[in-house]
Amino acid sequence: MPANLRAGICVGAAIFCEGSLLLVRRIPDFPGSWELPGGSVEDGEKLEDALLREVREETGLSVRIGRPFFASTFEARGPEGRVTIVAIEFLCSLLVRAPIRLSPEEHDEFAWVRAQDLTNYPLVPAFVNAVPAAFRVHSELDSRRNADPKYRKA
């Protein structure tokens, strides 16, 4: 790896509950813009462990991690200059419904958003493609479940 290459890995949680996706509104960097809960993977940390930690730190929630559905790269400014970030987003579901406790240093509001209302929530640039992809993949999985007789309710 070139000595001047700086990279990091971030994970994000697309947490769905009854068809709505949890978005959190940023305070620093992109104030007023919305994103998925998540953050940086620490040295030696597994992606899933980082995601569980970040979701708990940012929202107080416990989630079940599903499959990854989106990956992207973007540039960010770090203390040592520009850094390339590899972001991996996962579908998630709530383990237990609980009150959301935001991390006040990072977010000042949360919203459960339906796909048709997404235009009311300006997204952090790194999430402009990931959030619509979360809705698409979630909808496709719901359609498959509804078409499968073993998932139909009596």
C-alpha cells in the first residue's frame, strides 16, 4: 500500500420498523442533513461489532444485523489530510422497541421516514444513494416474503 494512502472503513445501519427507516440529523459537518446511524470501524474491530456499537452509541437501540446491501467510497478530511472512506451499509431490524436516545454531540433529531416522504429529508452527501437503495432492497425483500406461502399470515 502506498505510504500516502489513507483509508478508513465506516458502517451504517438501515433500521426498518413497520416500513419506516430510521434517519438521524447531523449536527457537525453537515448540519441539518440526515443520515443512517453508524460510524467508523476501529482497528481490529469486526464490521458487525462496530455497527452494534455505533447504533447503541448514537441511538441507544439494539438491532439485529441483516445482510449488507450497499457499499460506496467517498473522500473525507481527517486530522492528517484527505482520507478515502469505504462505507458498508447493512439492513437491520429492532430487537426491542425502545426510546431513542441520541448522542447529542452528533445528532439533534431523529425521524422514522417512509419512502414517499424521503424528499423532505436532505441527506448527507455520502448517503444520497445508500438511503434510496435501502428502501428498494427492503421493499424487494418484503415482496418476496409476501409471495412466499410460509410467510403469509392466516
